[in-house]
Amino acid sequence: MEKSVFLREQFLTLREETKAIKSRIYWTLVSGAFGVPLITYLAAQCGEYAYVLSPMIPYLVIVLIVLFLAEHNALMRCGRYVRERIEPHVEHSPGWETWLGSRPTVRLMDKHLFAVFVLVFFVYYFMAIGFAVDMLWREAEGGGTTVYVWLLFAGITYAIGGIWAISLLLHHWRSVTTTDDESNKVP
């Protein structure tokens, strides 16, 4: 296969992958923005079984955060690959990814969307924890002694999940909000 054909096929494949990533990011945002409050409402309506369903909601939010981070990171990798491996071989460079990377002001919207997502979903996470702890506490006050054990372990796992998600976010913040070569070097 000729190099030009190979580069074209890579570019087309990455373009399709980028479309799929953007679609998954959109559906992660929509399902999280509307799904988490809906599931929380439905769990609250379960009456005596709310203490069983409510502890699972914070884990759902953590999964949504990780899915978003993974998809956003994949999107940035696609762009970086196009800029570093495909665009240098094109006659009429610089290409789109090089142009974007050289103008940080045009990337502000990406950073703001990322920051808003993280902020909203961490608010959801902490609100879901409050809801779950409240439901478990009410059940424990009602005479369910094993619920205290649930409450203890749920609190521990929520703390671990929160610390892990925040450390993941801090570790990957630069790599998912910029295409600079310096910020993406692996230590």
C-alpha cells in the first residue's frame, strides 16, 4: 500500500472514530444530566426499598465521569495523532489540528465544557452521596442494625471513589484540555 493511500485511510478512519467519540460524549452528557436526577427521584419513590437503590447512584455518577474522561481523552489522542503523524505528510500544511494547537483561544470552549461537566457531575456525585447516606440512616434508625454496616462501607467506598475520581481528574486535566506536546509527555 502506498504511503499516501495509507495516510488517507488512517485519516478517514480517525474521522469516523472522532464522530463516534463525539456521539458517545453527547449521550454520556444527556444520560447523566437527565438520568441521574430521574434515577434519584425513582429511588426516592421506592418507599421502604429506597435504602437498597440509593447507595448505587453515586457509583453510577462515578462511572459516567470516567466514561466522559475516557471519551474526551480518546478524542484528544485522535487529534494529536492526526497532527503528529498525518499532517506533516500533507503538502498544504498546516492542517486543522496544527492550526487548533497553535491557537489556544479557539480551544477555550473545550476547556469550559470539560470544566462544567466535571463540576456538575461532582455536584451530582456529592448530592447522590447525601441522598444515599440519608436513606441508609433512616433505615438504620428504623431498626435495621445491618444497615449501619452498609452505611459504614458505603461511606468508605464513596470516599475512595471521590478521591480516586479527583486524582484521576487532576492527573489527566492537562492532557484532556490541550494538545500541547509538553503537557502530554508520559513521565
